Amino acid sequence: MISLSTHVLDTMHGCPAVGVDVVLSDGAGAGLYRGATNGDGRCPDLPRLAPGRYRLAFGVAAYYRARGAPLADPPFLDVVTIDFGVSGDFGVAGESGHYHVPLLVAPYGYSTYRGS
């Protein structure tokens, strides 16, 4: 099984995004985790994963509304979803038993990558 972590950073305010709703689903859409980011913008209770396809969904519009940020109606970004694959092929260069999926987000843009 492969460990997973995420870290949500609010680039508008320059801080970890606290209280962002996060949902992890498998490739068939079955929910595996539902929670919110902690004081460091992380979800420490994410489950371990088998190789396969997954989706992380982040409730960014609700987060920015709670912070009092002005948003369009409807907001440009409501829920940011990141579909990613876990290969489990640790013989491939760069593969390890841990996947880190950070989200750097603002009301009108976001970035992600596979971290370490």
C-alpha cells in the first residue's frame, strides 16, 4: 500500500489554507476520505492506497467565501479536482511508496504537481 499526503496553500493570502473541504475518491467514484485541512493546510488522516486511479476534490470557493474574499457569482473556481494515478511500480526511476499531491490555490487559478 502507498501513502498519500496533500498540502493546500492559499497563494492569495500567503498561508496554509485551513478548513478546506477535501474528498478522496477511487477511480469508480467511491468515497475513501472526507475531511478538512488542518492548521497547517494538511489532511494527516488520508488512507493508504493500492495502485490505481484516484481523485482529490478541494472545496476552494467555500474556503474563500469563509475568508471574506470577493468571488464572482458563480465563482470561477468552485471545487478543484485533481485526477491522478498511483502506479506502485517502484522499479521505475523516481517512483517511491509515497505520493504527495499539493494544491497551490487562489480564487482564479491553481497549480499542482507530484511532490515528495
